[in-house]
Amino acid sequence: MLHPDGRLAQRQGTALTSLPPLSVYVHVPWCVRKCPYCDFNSHAAGEIPERAYLDALRRDLEQALPSVWGRQVVSVFIGGGTHSLL
């Protein structure tokens, strides 16, 4: 965790020597059809508000930026529904 001045925070007496890597998960909440075994938060697609979803995703990432600034993204997971619907 970073302090507002950019220094690494200390936890229980030990200082981080470097920022930990970051993995990003992007959830796709729409499916062609809802499978009976699936426990993801997903819904059968009707009309998909693609532009609104991508705008909200971008705003969410921008809001999180101050807390993850400087960390290397090592993986991006895209999960949930049917990704090709976007």
C-alpha cells in the first residue's frame, strides 16, 4: 500500500522493498444462455449495453489507479459470461 506521498506503507514492522505485482480480473456479466451449473453473476443476453459497460469499466479502473499506481500488471483475467459478446 502506498502512502499519499508515494512511500511504501509498513505492515507489522516490516517494510516492503518493492511493490507487489498486480493481477486484474474483468467480469463479463452476459452469456448466450445461462448454463445450469454456472455460479458466476451472469445473465442471458438480451440487448447488451456494451458502450455503457465499457465506460463504467474504464471509470472503475481510473478510480482504482491511485491505489495501484506503480505496480506491474502481470496478468489479466477475463471471466464470467461469454466474452465474445462484447
